[in-house]
Amino acid sequence: MKLPIFTTEGKDSGDQIELIDSIFGIEPNETAIYEDVRRYMANQRQGTSNTKERGQVRGGGRKAYRQKGTGQARRGSIRSPLLKGGGTVFGPSPRDYSVNLPKKTKRLARKSAWSAKAADEAIKVIDEISIDEPKTRKVADVLKNLEVEGQKVLILSAETDKILYKSARNIPNVQVLEANKPTTYQILNADVILIQKDAVEVLQGSIESAEEVEA
């Protein structure tokens, strides 16, 4: 698969770049995508919500009132869940929500996500965005030139680019990541993915090298 390379002015540079079909041209595996997105979202949960059950509420060491003669139920403790200030019944308590998946499944999900975005023509390869100092206006102009302003945009760089990150962080729905970092969820969540030319090799190399290690 070949894609044209656009300049930051939004024009076709006349050059093309080859994308590996084993990453950008496979039949998306919806099951793998679902499992990996579920894993990502589950792992974002802190699991710190907590309530006190009957045995954890303070008080109730003595019988609230005598057993007979009051006309009330035979209540043995003010910690009863039926009373105000009593314990919670089956309330949430700290737990680990994390989900694990085999590495092959996670990699298949990522490749499926890339292929789905390529099929939807939601991937654009662009020249390097050169910025000497953090300027939000410069990134906004690039998005405007590429006609993607107002959309969810994921910009991928070959390596950590703090200036680009700072320039884009105040623009709603725009995220900057290193090319080997996007998760399946982040790929699918973006309306458009802008991959800087030098980042294509990093992206493809990270997936291929992982496959070679396990082979």
C-alpha cells in the first residue's frame, strides 16, 4: 500500500511512501480489537472506590433497646444496613480491574486497528512538523491546512518531541505520541491519524521487531 506524503501546507509533495500490507492491509479481527479495547479501558480504572459494610461501621457495641415491649423490631445493632448511618450492603470495595491478554492478541488487535483506519482512508503521512518553540498557532495552522481541524487527531512522531507536544496540548481532541506508543483504543478513537514521514519506519519497525522476538 502506498500513500502520498503531504506537506504541512496541506499540499501533495509528489512523493509516496510504502506501508507494509501485513500491518496496514490485513482483514481486521474484530474479536481481537474488542478484547484489547476492553483490556485498555479496564486497566484505566483505579478500583479505589470503597464503602463500609456492617462490620466496619463504628458503633453498635451494645443492644440499641430492650428485646421486648417497645413495639419495634428486635434490632440488635445500630450498624444494621436498614438504619441511617448503618453499613452498606454489597457496596464497592477496592479491587483490581486489570485484564491481561496474550502479546500476540494485542499485536493482532493493533494491526487490525491500523488496517481498519487505512481502509477508511483516515491515515495521512506528512512531512516533519518543524517548530522551534512551543506555538499552538503553528500546529493549529497545520491542522487547518490539512483540513482536519475540529476532528479527533492523533499526531505521531518518530521520537519524543516535547515542543510539538506543548504546542498541541491546548488544542481540543489533539494528541501527540511517539509512533510506537499508540494503543488499539487510541488508534480507533482518532478520526484522523497524522504520521510524520520519519515516524512510519519507527511504527512498522516496532511491530515487526516484536514479531521477530517471539518467532
